[in-house]
Amino acid sequence: MKLDEAIAMYIKLRDKKAEIRAEYNSKVEKLDQNMKKIEASVLKAFHASGQTKAGTSAGTVFIKNRVSDKVVDREAFLEFVKENDHFEFIESRISKAALDEYVEETGDLPPGVTRSVEQTINVRRA
């Protein structure tokens, strides 16, 4: 296969993939909306009755709390961690942007860091 044929086929396949994904996302969104309406209805009924779970012939339903935590004042949080020796509240991960900048400036990685690079291609439409 010639390069121009390969690129044309790649773009055609990418477009088809996007078309299928858009159709899929549209259908799933409608299902999600209907499911959210049912969830809201069940939660409303549970709150009104004081229930937290129920068994039915179709299945069991129960309330589950989904917790999401977010630091809104970084300085206050870090001060609390330091003052109370709660370093277990902090997870360690590297900032890709800061590391990229450091490598660009120095040409080196910091000690204890490895980097892998995977080459791929990027195709743009003519």
C-alpha cells in the first residue's frame, strides 16, 4: 500500500470511528438521562419513607454515598498537614508539565525518575 493510500484509509477509518462514537454517545446519554430520573425517584421515595435499601423481584436497591474530596485552600491544607504531622494525607506524583520544563532546561531527569517515550503517528487531513 502506498503512503498516500494508507493515509487516506487511516483518515477514513478515523472518521468512521468518530461517527460511531458520536452515535454511541448520543444513545448512551439518553439512557443515562432516563436512569438518573429513576435514581432521583427512588431516592425521593427512600427519603420520604426513611428506607436505605429495598429488595424487589427485579433486584435490590440501596443508597450508597459517593464521597469526593477537594483541596480548596492549598496553603491552609499544607499548614494543617505540617502542624499535625499528617503527611499520610498527601500522595506523591510528578507534574508532567514541570518535569518537561526541567528536562528542556537541563537536559536531564531528576534523580529517581525514569521516562519512557512511545512513538506514534498523528494524521491530519489534507
